[in-house]
Amino acid sequence: MYSKYHKALCSTNKVYRCLCNGLVTDGSTPGATAPAGTGMPPKDARVVICGGGVMGASVAYHLGKLGWGKETVLIEQNRIGGGTTWHASGLIGVFKPSLSQVKLTKSSVDLYKELENKGLSTGWKQCGSLNIARTKDRMIVFKRMKAQSVSWEIDCEILTPEQCKEKCSLLRIDDIIGGLWIPGDGVGDPYETCLSIISEAKNMGVRVIEGCGVKKIDQIDKRVSGVDTSLGYINCEYFVNCGGFWARGIGQLSEPNVKVPLHAVEHYYLHTKPIPGLDPLLPVVRDQDGHIYFRENKGRLLAGGFEPIAKPAYEDGKIPASSKDRALPEDWDHFHVLMEQLLHRVPSLGNAVLDRLCNGPEAFSPDCKWIVGETPEIRNYLVAAGMKTIGIAAAGGVGKATAELIVTGDTDFDMYELEVSRFLGLHNNRKFLRDRVREVPGLHYGIMYPFHEFQTSRNLRMSPVYTRMREAGAVFGQVMGYERPTWFDPNIIHDTENPHDWCTPYRMAYTNTFAKPPWFDCVAKEYEACRERVGLADYSSFTKIDLWSEGNEVVDALQYVCSNDVDVPVGSIIHTGMQNKHGGYENDCSLARLAENQQDPALARK
């Protein structure tokens, strides 16, 4: 039953009528055949990879290249490529928020080009991408990207509206002020890529088992020891969770549970019927101010977007085990936000005949970043998930980095900002994820102003002085779940009759500009006060670790990893950096020496 709102749209627009009358949502790919995974899993393996999408395939492939192919087993609960891989848009844009993600994506592109040169299909097509700007702030973002592109070695060019029209004649340009052209970007076919990578992995000895689900991941002394599957037990040394939007559930199949904070949202893709004369080298067009993108796909248009307020999927936590049950029903009222913008940006789309509208679940992390690396709960348990609909762009690089971490214990890629260890237990709470995931997808195309603050899932953790801070006019940011003052507003309205009452308004920090921020004068006064008088800092959101030893073991260990001389007098506090085994910078911290040395109180009591 369609809503009255939806019927009204259908009566006034041919696009909607075509969509209503010809939906295909089974995710089938005509002519594509997955390589069959036959037989039973072996009793022993060195590595077990869970998930037969493009990410799991990439990890298996790179393990094979490093010589571990015959010791690797990839298990998939359904069919290879049957998870989110089947309905992904295939966009491969090299520009990412950080240099580490740029390098990972470049590695992916290199892999797909290598496979194509071998005659293996990936659907890779270097058509370039065109990003258009409606606002001055968006053009500032593009100019910053242009500046970064020099050191990041990305070829790009700032365009005028007329030059944007030359790149893509379908565009309406009367309301845009410019664009950014990235000629090295392209598209690929996630499903074909997955099959090709799996084929190469099998040639290197990787065992691929379809129809094999995970029941439990075992550990001995907090180290992976084996995997209990629906087809039998596999003794192993490493386990890699590449389960896509199932990854969080897979993390709960071990004791202790492994936190993989992901939640699925509904994600839509339009597919038109063939359009006569459509340029096969049409660039990928992103109108991020309108939250939309579109690309050419085998003579058709494929279009989608990232709406500002997303709709969570499986809010009850019941994620279907079978990939054939994962297609989600259409919500026309919700999709209207994107459809309206698509018709505005590409007026000729109103005359196109639509083939189908896909609504598939896509998983996002609570901070809109990928989730990779070894888990803190269990050694040799690695995660590669949370790729936000662009798994094909990340798969090659992340798969390579994950394989290197397994084989050599290290990787040339800087994975710090993406590591799964950045999350706390509260980030894996289903209610927290459900609320946060409404906001996260919109950030994918949002303007990331300095000092961004999430608006959802707030007031989770408060320090003992929270109420006093609030009464003093604090405007709060969030750090590791804690509400922490970002600045103090002296103009806050207080209830003088009830100074400790909760009527003092709760305010969240914001910037929303690249110019002088609204908090500038407030922070200037705070800086002056701390410089000339004294300041008080609330360290509740900081991790605190007590280190004890009867002798000089703690000091010796800290001297080895710290930049500064930490052998300071009792009662001293010293700020220092900490280095890894390569001499690289890991973090900074403050050390407070409370005693010359001291035995652990817990041991002393025994």
C-alpha cells in the first residue's frame, strides 16, 4: 500500500510512475556466476576469513601473495559476493579525508588495473569524477583539496560552471559556482571484482567454502585458537572478521565479545533503462550540497545519495542470516529527498525509464570511518569492515594492509585513525548506534567544518563536575562519550533563584564556518585567564593507567618508549611523547610520579 504522498508524486512525474511499475529488488546480476566453493572446511588452517565479499576476497588474495594461500580458508554463509557487494555503486574516488585513506585507495586502484591487465574483469573504468559546488564554503573545501593534492600526488583541477557543463552535458549549472575535476577517479563492478579476486586467491591455494556460517570463535589465553562453523570445527591461529553489516554480530560470537560498532541504514540506488546516446565515459558526478551522485553504468544511469537524516535498518537488531532476505522495502517519502535533488540536477532524468530501485542495507561506524586492525579483546582477531558503501574503493588497500599485519606483524600503511581499538564498549551499544547512524551517512557528503561535533547520542557520560560546568556556561563537546566543555559562554542565562537547578540550558558546541568562529572571543578570554592567572582542566575523559613495580621496572620501561626523561622526582608531572618500535610517534601523555616505587596493592593484599 503506497501513501497518499507517494501517489501524488506518481501522478505528477513519469520517473516515479516507472519506478512503481517495474521494481526489481532481488539484486540479481544477469550473466554473473560466482565461483563455487566446494567441499568441507579443513580441520586445520592458519587463517580463517569470515565473509566472501570484496573485502574478504582481498584479504585472502593478499595472504596468497605473501605465501599463506594454502594455509588460508575463506568461509561465506551464503554465496560469494552475496552480501552488500552485489548492490554497491562501484564508485572509486581517490580523494579521502586523510592521507592514509588516500594511500589505501590508490593501492586498490593499482590492484584492479593489475587484474584487468591479466584479463580478469573488475569493471574498472577511469572516467574521472566531477564534484560540483553550490556554495562558497563548498568551493573553499575544493580549493583546500586542490592545495592538498600537490603533496598527496592527486591530479585535480578547479572548474568554472561552464567547464563543468563541458565535462557533463546532462548537468543543470545555473545554481552552481564551480567544481573540482579529478581525472584519475573511476568506477568498478564490485561483484565482478570480488569474483576475479576470489579466482586468483584460489589459484594461490586459498580454500573457499560457501554455505558455511560461523557459530563461535574460540580463544586460549586471549589468543584465537579456532572457529566453530556450521560445517565443522577449524583450528586456526588468526581470524579475520570481514562480515560487512553482519560484522557486529560476528563480534558477539566470541568470549569475550569483540566490539565492532556498526549499524546498517537503508541505502538507495536508482537504475534506469538504457539511455540512447549516453556517453560511456560520462564522469561520476557528485553534487554533495544536494546529497546526490550519479554515474554511467552499461548505457544506463545509476544514481543515489547520502541523505542528511538516514533511516536505520533492522532497528530491532534482527539482521537476516540469509543474503536473499536482506532486500529492504522502498520508502518513497524518505527517498523523495534524493529524488527531488536528482531531478533538479539532471532535468533529463524525468524522461528516463527506470529499471529498478534497490534498497539495500549498508553499515556505518559511529564516527564515519573504516574499522580495521587487531582487536584489543582477543589477539590475532582482526577486523576489516565499516567501509560505508565504498568497499570496492577500500578493499585492495585494506586487504593488503590486513594481510601484512597477519604475516609480518606490521604494515607500511598508517592505520592509526582506522584501528578498531579507538572504540569503547559504549560505542557498541545498539541504542547508541541506532541513534548515531541517523546522522553519520549525511556526513559522507557534508562539509566538515573544523572541530565537528556529533549531534546525536549525547549526554552518555558526565564527569563529577558536569553540573558545575553547565552552570558556569559550558558549551559541550563529546570526547570518548564524555560531555566536556569546549568553551564557556559568559552570556548564558542563569536561574539566580535556583543556581544549581537543571534549568541551565544544555548547549552543544558548533563551528559551521571556515571564517572567524562564534566562540573566538570566548576562547581568547579563557586563554588569557590561563596564561595570566590559573586554569582548571577536567581530565575525566582521559584514560588513566596505574603502573606499579617493586623495583625500577616501570621507570625503565617508560624510559624505553618515551621521548623525555621520565625519571623525575616524586610529586612531579611530565608531559612526553611515546614511540613505537620504529621510532614513530604513537601518542602523547602526562606522567605523574606518585612514589619512588611501589608494589601492586592487589598483590600486597594477597
